[in-house]
Amino acid sequence: MEEKTWVRMVTAQTPTNIAVIKYWGKRDETLILPVNDSISVTLDPAHLCTTTTVAVSPSFDQDRMWLNGKEFSLSGGRYQNCLREIRARACDVQDEEKGIKIAKKDWEKLNVHVASYNNFPTAAGLASSAAGFACLVFALAKLMNAKEDNSELSAIARQGSGSACRSLFGGFVKWNMGKAEDGSDSLAVQLVDEKHWDELVIIIAVVSSRQKETSSTTGMRDSVETSLLLEHRAKEVVPKRTKQMEEAIKNRDFGSFAQLACADSNQFHAVCLDTCPPIFYMNDTSHRIISCVEKWNRSEESPQVAYTFDAGPNAVLIARNRKAATQLLQKLLFCFPPNSDADLNSYVIGDKSILKDAGIEDMKDVEALSPPPEIKNAERSKGEVSYFICTKPGRGPVLLSDESQALLHPETGLPK
């Protein structure tokens, strides 16, 4: 190993994911082993992702991390688990170009710097910890030349944040709960890639980007200890539902997909209410969005939109195709218009071409929208939604080879 002058860096980008069959409850808190299987859709990283740069150098005197520009302690057990597991799998590294040689045994002594950036609010119920831990593990594995495939890496990411294991793939992903006590078979597998069902369009209503009152970790622990519904859900409901959901995804059967996703989201929130003390993740705006979607779906011959809510008030709405997404956006903008002084450009972000399809170019067009015919006496609630994100199913993690996208300085290994 050459002495003190070099820095080796790797930058990766990892998507976030939204569960359509929910993970709620652990059977092992330390290893993060779930009480049931779960299935998620990976979101397009162009709109929602974590970018992480990891660096190693003999000149680093300790492991350090920066999240969204602020230094953040790496001493937490979950970070330590991920670092330990990847270091144990590190291999020899030889970088001819930079003249760097690192022997397998040297990794134990070397410190790393980590810088991570989310292009969406952290801890707002948009699965930022999932993308974050998946990205950390994926980037460290590349830095340290670990030979594990993404499924094996997912079992390590899981020890950072359960749902992180599902962010190691694109498309639709299943997290097998596994049976082994050591968690070796509790990992993620890809069901289908993002091209399999590419007509789906996803609109996220960010109802609040505040941090939630009850963290998922605390909420799950309370549910496992006190909710009888959770026990019934894990044993009786989810195993059947998972099979049906896999089938619906494979066959691109949107009717079944929507029915299962909505039912599972509602049951997860019912488990939260059945917990002592009860947990309220959704709010009045969340409930109004559900009501809008339910009324529209019932007025059509088959469901047009599925909704799902994680541990927060934000609605993730999955439209069967672009035409349905366009109509959905018109209905949402009628019911939940921005405040009068808002800029439409920052109220609908992500894939803005859906706005164009909906014939909406400025606030005057929003004001001129007609009420959804299926909602009697539809009211308009200004300012209840912070903003909307238009996106779609997306790919898994990738390495970014362009050094200008790195978050750490190539010579110092400190944030740029």
C-alpha cells in the first residue's frame, strides 16, 4: 500500500422505492428481519435518488460522513453494521492509473469518507433511508472490490434500513422475509425490470415534507408488541396477497394490482391504528386524496389509479397509463390547487410533460379546470399539498464515472 498521498473514490446513484405490499414489523431488531415478505416498485432516479461518494485514503484518521452537506455521525449501529459487513468482504484493489494498490488485509486499517445527497426531502416518508443505505452499501462494495451480487449486497443494506434492500434493483422487487436465524436468506430479488410494465405513471402528492412524529422503527416495535391485527396480517393475509401481487405484476393486470395495492396500504394504516398507542401517519389531506381516487375508480369500468401510503401522509398514486395520469393530474390540481402566489413550475416537478398533456401551462389553466364529475360539490383546498412529483418505474443503482458528479474532492476526500 503506497503511503499517504492518494485518495480512491467511487460515486454511485441509487433510486428510492415504494412498497405496494408493505413491510411493517421485525422479527429480529438487530438484523432487521421482517415478519412478512414485501414487494415494491423502484422510482425513476432522475426524480428521486440518493447520490453517494465514498473515498478511502491512508491520510484519513477516522470514518466520516456528510449528509446533504452537513456532517453526520457514523457511530450509529446501523452504519457500523454496513461498514463492518462490506469491510469483511473487501478484496485486493489495484488502480494502475493512479498507482494505488490496496491489499485485502489493509481494509481493516483504512478509514473512509462518505458524502451523500438526496434530491428529495429526508425523512418525509419518501423512503430516503432506503435509497441512502442501498447507495452506501453499493458504493462501498465497488470501492472495496467486493464480489457479491446485488441480491447478496441487499442482505447487507437491509441491516441499515429494511426497505433499503429493495433499492438494489430496478422495476418491481420482492424482499423475501427468509427463514434463517442469521438472516442469510432475507434478501431482495427482482421480479421484473423497469421495462416490463413501462406504461405505468406515478404521481406523488407531497402533503408534508416535515419529519414524522413516530419514526418507523419505534412504530414497528409498538405494532409488533401490541397489534393483534399485525399478527393476523403477517400470518394470514400477506402470504396470499404477495402471490396475487406477483401474478398481477407478471401479467400487467392493473385491475388486480390496484385492488391489492390499495387494500394493503389501508391494512398497514389499520395496523398503525390498532397499535397502542395508536399511530397516525395519514392526515385529512391524505384521506381526501383516497376519496378522490376511490370515487373516480368506481365511476369507471375498471380502476384507473392505485394509491399507496408509507409511514407518512404523502400519497403515491400509480396510474395505469399516461392518459389516466393526465386525467389524474387534472383532478388533483382541481381539488388541491397551489396557493395563489405559487409558481406552477415548482408545484409540479419531475416529468413535466404530463402537465403539457393535461393542457396546463400556467396558473390560469389551473383556475379554469372543471370539477371532477364523479365528486359531488367538489371543493378546492388551496395549499394542502406542498407539491407533486411526476415520475415512473425506474432502474437500479449505477456507478457515475464522471468525476464532476462526485461529492468529495478528489485530492482531499473532503466535501466539495
